[in-house]
Amino acid sequence: MAVVKKTKVDAASEALWESPSEANWKAMQKALKGSGIEYYKIVFANEGKLSKMQDLTKSFAELYDGRYKLVTKIPIFMRAGKKMRGATIYLVGLQVYNR
């Protein structure tokens, strides 16, 4: 059985799923630089509609490398105390992938 090493992106992704705080988002943004990830695709939970903030917590972004291979999935929201907001601003530099 082969042991798979965790990359910086994997570790940052796990941290985001546990706690989507601003510090974890900044760590993810730092991990994305030089990782080979070039594209992202937003997957909405409610058929592409965000009618409630609860729908935002069920939505996620899929991150792809230059060959359009899925690398990881991350949440698209950030919590700051009791407030919640979208966090796609941290995906700056990546291109949108709509295939």
C-alpha cells in the first residue's frame, strides 16, 4: 500500500473545511501560488441559486490543474466571528473553468 504525501494545498484545504476563517483562507491563497492549480469551478448546492446564506455553506469550489484534472474541493465562504461571507476573492489569479 503506497503512502500518499500531503501537499500544502491538501493541508490548507483540510484546514478550510474544519474552519473557514480568514487566516486559513490566507494560508490557502499562499499554498495556491506555485502549486500548479490554474482553474476553479463553483458548484452551487441549490441548482445554481443562492436564495439563502445556508445555500452558501453547502456550495464549494473545485480546483483544477493546468491539465483540467481535479485537485481538491474547498468551501466558498468565510466566517468572521458570527458573520459569514463569500470568499472567492481569495481565488484571484485563477481562471474560471466552465466545462
